[in-house]
Amino acid sequence: MDRRIKATQKDKNGNIVAFGNPGESWSPRSKEDVLRDIKGMRRSYYVQEVPQKKYIRITPGNALQTTLDKGHKNNLDNLPSL
């Protein structure tokens, strides 16, 4: 099941520590839980601020990121705060 990310929660250093979609029962979800969900193929997460979905992937080093688009609206760092 896909989960749409509409916002993030950051720590005092600006690092994303949780993901969410206000109004959804699973939201907020910690970064660690999202990593486990993706690695275990239990859930996929995506951002959709423009017509095309951008799925969140795990990079080497266990960072989470989306693929960039021309408008950068789907970048996790550009999402509003939870």
C-alpha cells in the first residue's frame, strides 16, 4: 500500500525525523519506521505536489530521498512542517 507524504517533522538541526499526512491514522511516522517499512517491502511512500508521484527511496547510508523534478516541489526538504 502506498502512503502519500505531505509534511515532515525536523529536529533543531533541520534533519527530517518523521513523515506525515495530516488526517491519516498512520501519521506521523518516524524516519526509522519508514526505513523499516520500505526495507521490509511492507509499504511504499511518495510525495505528489505536482502531477507525477515521486517515490521515496533509501540511498546508501540509509538516507531517504525522492528523485528530483524540475520544480523541486517533490523534494522532501521543501514539504511543510507537521
